Amino acid sequence: MKTVYWISTALLCLFLLWSAYTYIFSKTTIDGVKELGFPDFFRVQLAVLKVIAVLIILIPQIPLVAKDWAYAGVFLFFVTAIVAHAAHKDPFVIMLINVMLIGVLVVSRVWLYKVY
């Protein structure tokens, strides 16, 4: 039971940390976010919020209500990414990856309540 939760949560958190890192340090990602039409401050804000979400999701002492809000915020990020990439007419595979990440998010969130 805990294995499903921890694998899905680890995958989700690793992606969020990698994404936050690229938002700050990868020229390609920085240029890509600008090309999607988002202001530069939004890129930095998303990077910080992703790190905060990871901390909230991973720290066991944080109440489940806060974890629910973190999951909701990450879900909104993925939905926003899908819409932005679709509007920009990016390759379908990018949107598919975001949909799969939503699946990982849902598995992590559902199993959270089975573990705690």
C-alpha cells in the first residue's frame, strides 16, 4: 500500500523539483516560458511554488488539508500547462505528458488517504 503512494509521490516530486530547477537555470525553459506568453515573474513564482508544494507534500507533520491544497495547486499548474501548450500549438506529446503527470498526481493523492 505504501509502495504505490511513495513511488507516485516520488515521481511527482522529482518532476516538480526538476521543473522548478529548469525554470530558474535553463535558458531553453526560460525562453520557452516567455514564448508561451507568460511574464518572467510568473516563471519564478511557479518555481518557488513548486518547491513549496513538494515540501508540503513530503513533510509528514503537515496537516492533510494543507496537502490537499498543494495537490490542488499542482493540478492547476498541469491544467494551465496543457492549455498554454495547446494554445501555442505545441506538439501533442507535451500535452500528453502533462495528462500522464495528472494521473501520477491523482494516484499520489488517492493513496495519501490510504497511507495516513
